[in-house]
Amino acid sequence: MKHSLALAIAAAAVLAATACSSTGTSPNPVLTATPLPQHVYVANYNNMSGSKTGNLVVFTLPLSSGELPSATIAAPQSGAGAMGIAQNAGQLAVKWGGAQVISVYAKPITDTSAPLFSFSAADAAAGGAPLNLFSLAYDSSGNLYGGTQFGQIVEYAAPLSSSSAPAIHVSLPNNGSYPVVAASGTTLAVGTYSPAAIYIYSLPLSNSSTPIATIAPASATYVNVAFDSTGSLYAVNWHTGIEVYKPPFGNSSTPAFTIPEAMPGAPGTLALDSANDLFEEVGNSAASMELGEYPATLSASSVVTNSTTSGLEAPWVQIAIGD
């Protein structure tokens, strides 16, 4: 009996020691990972004059009024401005217009970041002709989608490398021009400038994929689309503002609400952060560009709280948000 009692006392002592710190007086703290800061990546494809560099600039969130870029990546050559951009958990893909290449960078991005690798934005299936990609988007599996300037979506299969080439070609209905792309889960949204429409595709794509839904209001000119973390779709319509559509999407979908444009200039490109704060860049070739933030929770009465014009040169292409 005494022997059993001694063993029980010894076991209790071991458990008590395990639960205490090296001082023997307090529990060990539970270690948690510090979340990485989020960034807004802005493509500056606009070489209409010698004063426009066509670089890519990065802002660190939270955005403050008048904030300066935290990093800048120069174009690889004259006339090769940043155009389509997309980000995922570890990488940033940039389509350099003029150079007709897609460069992939490791994050975090700094002023001295160099590509991990680059691959051609031409299409061997079309005799090596430039694809003239206007926009990019990653899906959750790392596949990369590009909208060509005139009426086509291409897919680069993961994992990307210096030898990546389009694995899938999808022709858009009505040869829609300047398509912008966004992916969420198994859904790919494609907004077209003319004729104006939002095409919803189910992923994975095939060469014969057709839209599962087409949203085409009577008055629309779509210049950008983006998803939030809940799968809601945001579309910049020059005629109405930022239209917000809730899933499931169908041919008869109408906006749940529309956010009026809160900044002067032509509406441009948008993206949402992990908290569903909405960021939009606006402007035109004759006025200053501006990046503004509409904080969550979004509604028809949302307004811009913080904005900056620093380092911005071109709207209407793409911005992306990630770590």
C-alpha cells in the first residue's frame, strides 16, 4: 500500500513539473504564428509618355492616407510595363507588356526582388504569336489563368516553370475584348469590356468549356472583377459603380447592391483583402491616379476612408492583394 502511494505521489510530481516553466511557477506560453502583413500590388502599365515607367509598386497594409510604396520593381526593359498581376500563398506573377513575358517572384517583394523564373507570353499553338495577356488570376491549386486582349482565356497548369505554356484555350462568347479574370474555389469569373458581360465558368476548364452563366445588363462596361472571401463577386461597371453579386450566379443575377464611385476619375481596378476591405484604383491619362480603401462591411453607402496617389501611373489594368 505504501509502495502504491509513493508511485502516485511521484507521478503527480512529474505532471506538475511538465506543466510549469523553467522557473517552476507558471505554465509555458502557447506560441502562435504572427500573421504576415498584407500588401497591395499595383501594375503601372502606361507608357504614353516618357515620364511613365511602367513599374510595379507595393503598398503595405493597413493603407494610410498619402502612403508611399514600400517596394518598387522596375520593368525589365523600356516599354515593358507591368500589366496583369496575380498572387497566391508564396508567389507573385507579373505579365510584362511589351516584353511579352510572365515573371514569377517569391514573396515578400522588395526593391531588389528578381524573378525566380520567367516564361514566354506567346503562344506556340498560334505560331508563336503574342497572347497580349490583359489580366492574370491564380486558382487555389496554383493554376494560372490569363485573359488575352481579344476574346480568349488561357490556362497555365501548375506547377509553373520557365517552360510553362498554355495548356487550355477557351474562346469567349462574342469575342469579348479586354477580358479580366478572377478565381474563387471552383468558379472563374471573366468580365469583358466590349461587348460588356460577366461570364461564369466552372473549374477545371477544358478547351470546350462554355459559361455556366452570363450576366449582361443593358447598360454596362466592365473593366475589372474580383471575389471576396465569401465568394461574392465585385464588378467595376463604368455606368453604375462597383456592382456586388451574391452566389449562386445565374443569367438573371442582379446586383445585391452597388457601391457608388467615391473618387474622381475613371473607375479602374479592384481587389479585396482577407478582411474584405475593398481597394480600388481610379484615374485617367490626364489626371492623378488614386488608390482608395472602402472598409468592410460593404454596402451601397460605403465611402473611401484612406487613399494615396504616390507612385501610381495607370488604372484599368490590375491590382492584387496578398501577403
